[in-house]
Amino acid sequence: MPKRTSPIINFKSVLLLVIAVFFISAVTIIFAHKKPPAPKPATTKIVAKSRQKTTQKTLKSAVRWSNANARQAVHNLARKIGVRTAGSSREHKAARYIEKRLKDLGYKPKKQAFRITGGRKSYNVVAKKMGRNRKKQFIIGAHYDSKRLSPGANDNGSGVATLLELARVLKKKSPHYNVVFVFFGAEEKVGTNPNNHHFGSRYYAKKMSLKAKKKTKGMISVDMAGYGKTFHVRSMKKGTMRLVNSLRKFGKRKKIRLTYLKDPGRTGWSDHEAFENAGIPAAWLEWRNDPTYHSARDNFSHIQWSRITTTGKFLYGYLR
């Protein structure tokens, strides 16, 4: 028969068991109601990543190209102001419009006055955007005058609209090098002499110091950027082809077809001429062909807006 246990020992055992159960239950209840601390490093990392995405999204939105702005610029030039022959009151009105638009964007534009054939006055409107590397600069130009009888929507309201919208998006985020925006007056021929043109760009290039010329990595003329099937980069082949080749290389990398087409004019067909002759790398961006240029049919409704968008985004990417 098994040995009987003492009742005192049994009582002590039961008491110890009760205390143990009570203690374990109390600890369990305490820990069940206490929340574990959040893993700080993981949370910080997630927040930082979230903020980074938000910032990138904001920047992307800030530099988004606006077709509406480009359309408004061409509308103001071709419809509201209309024909803008060199040295005329309407050309001067266009200069004031460009100057005001640049001021509205936060720039401090300057007007550079010069005389053309017959003694009339015209203006270049100049604005500068500082880059991350301030030792070099690009000059981006577009003439704002038009041929007699032509409202000049494509030639060259399209170029002006491209530059104004480019100035807006670059205002939000700095380019690599300084960018000088020059809106040239009196590009079109005045009178019958075939050499009486490009007054504004020639005057600007002539007034550049040797230091400014050495500082300039290139000059790009944006002329007739609003109509055509083919996108061209052009030059007279009188100077270095460094800028032309650089633009084509960039286009190839971005899968934008940009073909080279020589400017056959003895004195050039756009404002790149003066800079190329001055030894500055120069190029002209143009869409071709436009059967309406220099005529009354070169109007607002004629523009192919996707061409301006492609040109503007191309330049934005290249300058960034």
C-alpha cells in the first residue's frame, strides 16, 4: 500500500501552487495590455521614403510642360498683336508682352535697343537663368518679329512660345549651365537687300565680350517649331559642328529623331548665323516643311501643338 502524505505538506503544496498560478496570471495580464514599442528605424525609413516620393512627384508636377501656356503665347502674338514687322509699333508691343511675361515668371528681363535700316528702332529682350555650373552658358534665342502681311504664328510665334514655356519650367529647377534667353527683334529681311536681316542677333553677338564668347558653350535658335513632319538641326557648316553633333547625340539617346539639314543661305536663314560667324558653336532647331510661312495663312489655327511640345521638352532635357 502507498505511503500516506502529511496533510500539512499537502496544504503547503497547494498554497505554493495557488501563488504561482496567481503570479503567472498577473504577469500575463500586464504584458497583454502593454503595447510593444514601435521599431523606430523601420518607421523612420518608411517616412523618409514616403517624403522622397512626394517631393519627386511635386518636382515632376512643377516642371510639367504646359501646352495651354504655349497656345496662349502664340494666340497673343499672332491673333491679338498680329503682323509684327521689324521696327513697327506692333513689334514693339510684342517686345513689351514678352518682357511682361518674363517678369511674371520671376525673371528680370532687360531690353537691348538697336537701329535697323531706315533708322527705326527694335529691341532684343534678354533674361538669364543661373545654372548649377555658373562658369558656362547656353544662349537660346527666338525672333518675335514677322514678315509683312503675316501674323507669324509659326514663323516665329512658335519659337517665342517655346522659349517662354521653357523659361517657366527652368525657373522651377536649375539647368546645368546658365541659360540666357534672347528674344530677337528684326530677324526678317528689311527692304530688298538680301543681307538686311538678323539685325537683333547680329547686334547681340557683336556686343558680346571676348569673355562672354568663351563662356558660351553654344547658341540654339528656335525658329519655326510649330509645323512639319521632320525635326531638323541646322547650321551653315561655317564653324564647329560640336553643338550640332551634341544635339543629335542627345536626340538619339532620347529616341527623338533629329536629322541634320544644312542651312544653304549665304548669310543664313535664322539667328544662329551671327553666332556661327563669331566662332561660337551654333545650331538652329526647325520643323519642316511649312508651306504657309511668310504668308497670311501662317495663323494660329495652322499650328501643330505637338511640335512645340516636342521641341520644348527636347531643349529642357538637353539643358538639364
